[in-house]
Amino acid sequence: MVRFSSAQVLLTATLATFAQAAAVRWMPLGDSITDYGCWRAWIWERFQKEGYNVDLVGGEKAGENCNGLNFDRDHEGHPGFMAVDIVAKNQLVDWLKKNPADVVTMHLGTNDIFRGNRKTAEITAALGKLIDQMRESNAAMRIIVAQIIPLPTVDKQVQELNQAIPAWAASKNSTVSPIWVVDQWTNFTSADLKDGIHPSESGDVKMANKFYPALVHAIATLDGK
């Protein structure tokens, strides 16, 4: 398992060595931080500039202007949703059936803590079940899990979850379906939150800059699967 942070830009793929025969299907999975977030738009723009053929997939379409960027709006970000409820209602199975994916980025846990007062072990158990469901949909799924952005009102619990994620992810890692952890918490400041919960424009840019190297790396591994 590889951990990605803002200081790590381990890009093993170059456009000279990576030729995509078909679009890679990327599902951004999460709550309102995924739904509202323009970080998806910044990543999409960078994919276009650098020649990657990526199709965002999901049953939702956010309506944000995102500085006028014309981007692929498909995703599975659901405002207010908790990981434990997505599992309890078996929702991801249907989402993936309708919109199959090759790569999933998952930023979940904020509402489990903020709204549900769920403990770390409950949240990681739910995340683990979601990973199992991803692999049932696609045995070679590439999975990128975020250590979530700060939530000032309950950030002690956020940090506890984030501290648990690397060891939990290592326990779920697979050669066939690898997991990468992206640290979205470190260097994310109050100025990067527009309302104490959701990223501001600077927060969106930081999230994009952290997710992008992991996505490029995941795409590179698909080339040789």
C-alpha cells in the first residue's frame, strides 16, 4: 500500500509510456464534500491538459459553477450521507451496478462523526464493507481512500479516524485490488473551509492536488493489469 500526501508526487506513468485504449471510469464517492466540491473540476481540467482519457461515473451531477470550468459532473457524492448508512441500506451495490468503475476515490466519515457520533471502529468497519462491495463489482478495483479534511467542531474524532485509516487500509490491501491512502487533513487550514465543513476554493485546490497523483498512479497500474 502506498500513502500519498502533498509532498509525494510519485508518478510512474508518463504520456509517452501510457496509452489508454478506453476511458478509465472514475467514481468519486462521498458525501457533500464530494457533491459540492469543485476539486473534481480541478482534477478534470488537469486530466484534459495532460491528455488522460477519464470518464467520471455516478448517478449524481453537482451544479456548481466552479469558476466556469466545463467538466464531467458525474459522481456519487451524497449530502448528509454516512458510511454506516450506505452499508446498512446496501446503496453502493446499486450505484456500482448502474455506473461501473475502474477507480474509486472515497472521502467518507465526516457525517458519521458530525451527525451520527459514530466511533472510529464503526466507521472503518463500514468503509471495509464498502471496499468489499467495490471488489464484488470489479475484482480489480483501484481504491483511493482519504484521511478526511478537518472538521473543527469535532476534529479530535476526525484525527482519531485518520490515524486509524493507514493500518486499516493495509489490512484490506490486495495485489489485485490495491488501496492507496491520501492524507487530505495535513496542511488543510480554517481558511480552506468556507463554512467550517466544506472546502473553500483554496481547499478544493488542495484536495485536487492531493488526489491527482494517486489517481494518475492508479491509472498507470490499470495499464498493466
